[in-house]
Amino acid sequence: MTIKELKQHKQDLYSGTFEDLHVFFAFGNEQFEQEVNKLRQDKILLDGEKLSPIGAGGYVPAKNLSTLKSEIAKIEKWYKFQVKELKDGKEDLILYELNNFECFYSNDITDALDVLIPLGITKKEVETVYNKHKNNEQ
């Protein structure tokens, strides 16, 4: 599996979980009210039931919050394992995140490190890939 396929599968897992647990994102009062009304109309959110904010404009029915946290933990554990299983793909993953966070433009790898270190990738590994590709990416 390539890093792009791995990341896409992770995104698909998140999307499915969000759909199953009725997570929605709203970036204004009107959008929020529309989503709440839809959940009520579909009998997903009953009278008196609350929503829990999950950050970044996201909300989930409060009754689903613990399941959401559990499912996210499972996805992240799976992803971390898959990253460790990448043999030739580790450099691709590091390069992907360096590009994703525009590290070659900012000359700062900090944001990429925040994502990669929890996956078991060292700062030295990131610096090595950064230095190898920095002249090619600018």
C-alpha cells in the first residue's frame, strides 16, 4: 500500500465513522440549525438530547461521543501500525507531510514533526528527508 492509499483509507475510515455516528460540521448558526433540524427530522436527535462539540466546527450527538472517541482511537492505532509496516514508504510518508505542511516554503519542519513523531518517526529521519529533497521542492 502506498502512503497515498494508506492516507485515503484512513480518511475513508473517518468518513464512515462520522457518517455512522452522525457527526456534522457547521460554520454558522444557519448551517448549525439546518443540521440539527435534519437530525431531529430523522429521529436521530430526540427532544432533550444534546450535542457535543468535537472541535473544528464539528458536532456529534452527545450519546455518540464516547463511541466516536473509541473509534477514532482505533483508527489512529491502525494507522500507526500501518505506518510502521511501511518498508519503503517511510520516506514517502515523511515527504508527503513535509509537502502537506509546506515545510519547503517555510523552511520549518515543526508542523510535520507534530504529525510524524507520534507515528514513531524521529526528528533525525525527518531532517534527513527534508535535507535530501529541499533543493528539489523549491
